Amino acid sequence: MKKNAWLLLVFSLLGSFNARSAENKTRNIILITIDGLRWQEVFRGADEAFMNKEKNSGGVPAGDLVALKADFLGVTAQERRKKLMPFFWGTLVPGGQAFGNRDYGSASSVLNTERISYPGYNELLTGAPDPLITSNAPVPNRNVTVLEWLNGRPEFKGRVAAAAAWNVFAPIINVGRSRLPLFVTGQHSAPGSVSPRIAELERWMDDIPPISNTENFDAFVYHAAVDRIDTHQPRVFLIALGEPDEWAHAHRYDRYLQSIRRCDRFIRQLWEKIQAIPQYRDSTTMVLTPDHGRGVTLEDWNGHGKKIPRSEETWLAVYGPDTPALGERQEGVAEVHQAQVAATVAALLGEDFRAAFPAAAAPVSAVLRAGSEK
Ligand SMILES: [Zn+2]
């Protein structure tokens, strides 16, 4: 072939590549929320100041505190955070994007002023804070979540699901109206209506002490998520993990850290699992975020809410085939908000959430393929 012919071939290949690149590759979304996980641990790793027997690790024998420090501490933030969340920092962020490291000029926050869970999940799932949602009372949500909306679209009908550690997710996604399938703490399904594995998980939830009155351990959610993927292969799947918030409220920094590391392992295992399934391989985007932040001092890190300064501060990570691999976002990047999650999830799937809900916040354009924003 002559030189000109080669050039022609190269240009025509480039042309077809450009035409394709405008289309989203994302066909599935796994939205993972981790209740009350602070950005400080995500980006800085474990904080030695909180490994404090008197205030924050009640009941931990001194020897265990030594082991805890050996397990989670390191000289640099990079070293510590990789010990805490090895998959997040080894794979997700290098191949995707993470927002919220305020040490380097990237901010993420909730817009609602309550800084507690129901207002936070409502904001991130419906695209806007609701001033009338001011508590965690299990009132059916008057707002429509992006999950319910997608489930109403022909392409996604019956392909949207959720699994949650906290039983208030039933009203948050308004299962009475949305009819979304939800695995949740304390459920008791009619015999024969669920898979044998879910029936067994329900028995285990009855048989062990719950972590709180409204919540059980993340292991149940993880195994229920595995079962849902095996039996139904949802295209949009909310997996709502909750232990870090419970252990933080209990002043157990040790168990808070251990639960974060387990969340990271569950996420890795789910990612590895779906990459082995043709429906998901190379066509799934993972979106990760908490529902609120927490306090920053030894006195109030365990709490969050209106009266706890800086508990509006959060983080956001996105990893998938359409998200440019810009890694940890730093100086110069715009602040992101939980309210943007709903439209971002829709836009990654090529859907326009704001056409239906104009009050919803815009998607985070930086995580979308150029030209695909709606
Ligand atoms: Zn909480």
C-alpha cells in the first residue's frame, strides 16, 4: 500500500472511532451508598487521633488498639487510605474519578440542611433536597426517585432493584408506590416468593442480634446483592450499605474502620463478579457516595446533623466505561452535590432525568463521555 492509502485508512478508522465514542457504553448502573462514611477516612485513611480508648474505642483492650494501629496506620495519607480501601484506591479511582478531597481543593456536599440519612438519600435519589423531609421517620416518600423513574421507562421496566441495610429504605424508595424489589433488614417473605438463598438470609437475620433496631449487618446486603445479580441481573441496582454509620454512632472507631474495609471488599467482589457476566462486562458503571458527612472533632466525629459542623461534607466516586480516568480530582474542579447523583445515574444510561424533573440538579458532567450530557 502507498503512503497515501495508509493515511486514508488511518483517517477513516479515526472517523468511525469518533462517531462511536459519542455513544455511552454504560448499560447498567450499580449505585452503592455507604452510610455516614466520612471523606476524611476515604481520602486520608485512618486517623490516629480517633484511636483513643477513652472516647472512641470503648471496650477495646489495649493490645487490640496496638493491633488496630498496625493494621490501619501509615506514614502518608496515600498509604493509610490504601490500607483502608484497597480496591477503591487500587482500581476504582485510578480508572475513574473521585470528588471530595478538601485537602486538595475538591469539595462534595449535601444541599439539604438536615445532614441526616433520609434527607440525604432523598436528595441523591430524587435530585433535590426536600425541605419537608426533616427526620428519618419512615414516611413514604412523596418524591419520585431516579430508580422508580427508570423502572417506568420501557427499556428498564422490571430491571431496577435495591438492597439495603437500613429498613427505612422501604419508605425512601416508596415501595408501596414504586413496586421496586427491595431486600431489606428484617424482611419476612412469603414462603416460595423468594430464592432459597434469600429465605436463608431472612432466617439468619432473625437468628442473630441486629446492629440496631432498624438495621442489620452489611454482609446480609452483600449476599442479597449477589443473589439478585445471579437470579435477576438488574440493570439498575442500588446497594445501600450501612455499618460505618452505626459503628460511628456507637463510638467504635475500630469497628468503623473494619466495616469500611469490608465495604471495600464487598465492592471488589461485586465488581469482579459482574465482570464475569456478559450483560455487565465493560458496560457497567459504579457510582459510590455516602448520604452525609460527620463531625471532625474527638467530641463530635461520631455524630452528624444540623448541629454538627461540617457534617454536610461528603464525597463521590464514579468508575465505568464512559467516565474519563482523571483519578482523584483536585484544585480547579467544581464542587459536586449529592443532588447531582440522580441525573448523573440517568445520563450515564443515556436518559434525561431533568426532562421529567426540571428541579433536579444537573449531572456531574466531568464523569460523562463528552457530548452525552443531558
Ligand atoms: Zn447516622
